[in-house]
Amino acid sequence: MAALVIGVGGIAVLEDAEPATVEESPADMLRLAYPQRAPDHFLPKPDHVDDALPSLELRSEVARRQVRLSAQTESARRASVAAAARRASVAPVRSRPLELTVAPALAMGARIQVTLSYYYCARGPSGRVIGDGGGFCGLMRNGVRVHSGAAACAHRYLGQRFRIAGDPTGRTYTCEDTGSAVHGLHRDVWFNTAEAGRAWLAAVGSRAVIEIVP
């Protein structure tokens, strides 16, 4: 397109210059395509900025909570270890054996484990005082003088006869006596001397199975 210009001294014809080309940035194009978005939505961001990262304050709070939780866990662990050590240092309370506290009814032919001991009349050739000290040389609870084969038992078993498994004497014993230290299923067998009683108990053991016989 040309333009006519009248000026002093003549007329000049001017031609229009080529229109300048305006290049639009990608951000401008996005603004035109999405005018409803905020202007700063299209601003470029530095590469090191990550929208997924929490704020500095949030990360600090998380770190503080992790430290507190770790301290609480360690404190609980130490308390548990200390409690276990205290429990291990306390000796367990042992109940008395069943045979020392309970005297159940025993039918003929019954076999049951009992505890055994012995009592005696004289010390014996060595003169040593063993066990309860001896001196049991008189009458028993049933009014009969002590003799081999007699045993002290709980009161309810007076008159009961029994044999002891593994007894080298092969005797049949009779509950004819009682005593303040004889309870439950315990059997305290009489011997004339301490040496004889000690040798017998070493052979039979302090626990054995008895059988109730007629």
C-alpha cells in the first residue's frame, strides 16, 4: 500500500513498510488458550523446585516427631529389659509338693508316688546323730511298740498297708504311727538305728511309688 504525502516543495509517495512479525511465547499462547487461569500459573519455575516436597516447617515437625517417637521406643525397650531382669532376680515361689499337703483316699491296689523319710530309736554303732535325732523307741499312735515294718502316715491312713517299689528289703509296711511332720501322702518309715535308716533311704530314694495292699 502506498500513501500520498503533500509537503512543502512537492509531493512524495511513501510505501508502507512490511508489518512487523510478533512472536508469541508459549506462556502467552497458554494465557490465550486458558484465560481463566491465574497469570502466575504460567510463569516458568526453577528446575530445583519440586511441588511434591512439603514445606520446610512441615519437614522439621516430622523430624521432631520421629526423634520423640524413637526416644519413647528406646525408653519402653529399656523399661521392658529392666522389668525382665527384676523378674529373673526374684526366686520363684515354690508350692509344697502335693504329697505333703493332700491326703486323698487310696483304694486297694492303688499305685501313687509319695515322699519318704525315716525315723529311728538309737544312733547306731557310729554314735552319730542323723536326721531327727532318734529316740523313738516307745509306743506308736496305735498303742503298739515300734518295730520293723512300721510307718508313720497321715491320720486317715492309719492301718493302711503298702509296699514300696524298688525297696531292697521287700517288706510290707503298715501305717501305725503319726507325727507332726507327716502330712498328705508322705511315709516316714521306722528303723532301729540311724545307720540302717540312712542306708535304706539311699537305696530307695526320697520319692518312690507305693502300692496299697490288703
